[in-house]
Amino acid sequence: MSKTDIAIKVQNLSKCYQIYDNPRDRLKQFIAPRLQRLTWQTPKQYFHEFWALKDVSFEVKKGETVGIIGRNGSGKSTLLQMICGTLNPTTGSVETYGRIAALLELGSGFNPEFTGRENVYMNASVLGLSNKEIDARFDNIVVFADIGDFIEQPVKTYSSGMMVRLAFAVIAHVDADILIVDEALAVGDAFFTQKCMRFLREFMKTGTVLFVSHDTVAVVNLCNKAVLLNHGQVAETGTPKEVIEHYLATLYEANQEVDGISTNAPPVSVNKAADLSEYRDMRETLINASTLRNDIEVFQFKSDQEGFGTGDAKIVSVRLLDQDGAPLSWIVGGENIIVEIRCMAYKNLQSPIIGFQFKDRLGQVIFADNTFLVYNNNPLVVETGSEIMARFEFRLPVLPSGDYSIGVALADGSQESHVQHHWMHDAMIVRVHASSVCFGLIGIPMKKITLVAQ
């Protein structure tokens, strides 16, 4: 790969912090080596080392969007700070090609005593704009941030959401080549987040993005590549789908506590859903008689698909059924179907939870559900050697053309605290051969559509 194709190059990057047990040791470390050199003694070390990053290497091509994922404390923020130049590495090097704009920790780069206006000028000038260029873009920055008269108030009076709005508005108007975003959008409201997503998708057409988030769906949706950090080292680099599957597996392994299941959680009241009268799309007969009928091919359950879990209970079968319980090899979007999941218990289960995720080709979850809420007040106790069956009856949405997967899982416990016995990423594949969906992730039946001229 030539240099002109690279936006970020990280080579053998490491960051070590010296950790002292008490303040006296810090003073001893400062004085002792000088005394020891005079007496020819072997230097004594009064600290222990903590490596926030160790020997990290990867490259980001120009125009790529790369997701950095990992648990808290894995070194993500440290890595970004060194790429931005706000933190010096202990060893290794970082090379960047182009102007970098970064949205790191909340409020970083802002002076809390300055007004929003003053911080815009200070921040934009640090990112390489002249006062004349900032003048020309200031009104657009204010409109994008949408914080009203607070632009003239000190930043210390801002809420976290207002601070993110202003910070993102600045980086969106500095003509950056590389954009680095670290979890900051998690505090924004839904409308502003959508505005940011629209900007990011437009920026991604020509620019390079380094995106850090715990939102695995966002990483799959936005990124071309993902890097998994674990204890300061690169655990895996690859496609977002592959890396996130590995991340989820390690996350559950680290948090797996069989003794942590609580069977005495307070009951959660569940409101009975309103009995809505069934309706059909008035265009359904026309659509189903045309080449736009949502024909979906169903492939057989794969018992050897990748997954993780304790193995104390396993998923043995996943089927799609019609209303009479007959297995389906083809289905039509918009029709009623049943997802049936059968499992075998090799250990007593106190409160089993069975669920599924319907995912598109990028791994985005289109819809999902599980059995927890229905059986929370009256858990089903399962004995060793018993078979468990869960059925989910619903009307399948109309789907755009393409491949989809059904991931399934079997756990024991509650939504908040459970043991994952068997998680299968792609237990079944379905392929949509035709569709009437023009835009969006799914299509829904229209009860009525009108068009009038007045």
C-alpha cells in the first residue's frame, strides 16, 4: 500500500503509566536514581508499571470508516488521544495524513469559563481555521448546534447534550480529512443524533472516520472494518460482523457468573397488549400477483454455526412454521409465521429465557424478542434432560431484497443478570428474492393511503 493511500498508520504503539502506592514513593523515585548513580548501586524501582496499550499496530486507508470496540479499560480512549496528538506514546509511532477533527471526552477542548462563541473560535483555530474562515462559517455552526442564545453563555452552564451539540457542530464545519468520534453521541437526543448520522454518512463518502462506540449495531452499520482491543492489545481486526461476534463472546465469558442468577427479583407488571383488529394491506392482492411479491427462501437450521455459552443447555432446532405448525421452506413477507426454537437442558434451569434476533446482511438487528417478560412472574423451571420449546407468533414485515440471518440464544436468569448457555450468531439464513420496499429496513402494511388535490 502506498503512502498516499494511508490516512492513519499506527506502529507498535505502547503507553505505560507509572503507578505509585503512596506519594512518598514518587519522591523516592525522583531522588534515588541520582543517589544510586553516585554510589554505583543497582537502581531501585519504587513504582509498578501499567500498560494501557501494548504493541498496537494497524492501518486505516483513506476513505475507510473503522470502528474501535472493546470493554471499558481496554485502551480505546488512550489510543485515540495518541492518534490526535494530545498524549505522547511510551514507544511506537503514529503517522496521520490530513487534518484531524476529534470529538473525544465530553467537554474536551472547551474552556468552561469561555462562552460558546469564544470556544467556537478557539476550537476551530486549533483545528487550523483562520478567523476569517471561522467568521464565514460561524452562523452555520450555530444553526447546526441549535442551542439558541446559550451560544453567548459560558460553557460551564451547558448541559452535556448542549456541549456535544456545539462540539460536533464545530468539527462538522472545519473541512477535516479525518474524523474521530469517541462515544460522545451517546448523550445526544434522538433528533440531533439523526442529524449527526446524516452528516457522518455524507462525510464518509470522501473522508476517513475512526469511530469508537459500545453500540455494536452502529459499528456494523457505519464501519468498513473493526478493531477489537482487549487489555491494551489488538485482539482481532476484520469485518465488523466477525469482530463484534468475537467481542460479544468474550464479553459474556468475562461476565459469566452461574451463582449470579437472581430468582428473587421483584415482579415486573406487564400490561396486556391491546387487542388490535387484524388488517391487511389494501395493495396486497395486487402486489402478490406481481413480480414484487415478497418471496423469501428459508434455508435449513445449521446446528454447527458459531456461537458461545456454557453448554449446560443447547439449542437443537430452529424452524419457521405456518399457522398450522407445518414447516416452511418459503414464506411471503406480510404473512403470519411462527419462529420455533427447541432446546435441550443438560442442567436444571430456574428461569430460562429463549430469544431471537432477525438481522440484515450487515448484522444490524431489524427486530428481536424473547420470552422473559411473558414468564417473568411465573418462571418455567426446567429439569435436567428436559426439552424446552419456545414459539413466537407474529406477522412478518415486508423485507427489502437480500440475505438475512436469524440469531438465537438460550440463557437462565433475568434480562439484567443471566448466564448465557447457548448463543448462535446465524442459526438460520433466509433470502428475499423480491420486494415492494422502496426505502428503509422494512416495509409495513398500509391500512389506507389517500391522495387528494384541494
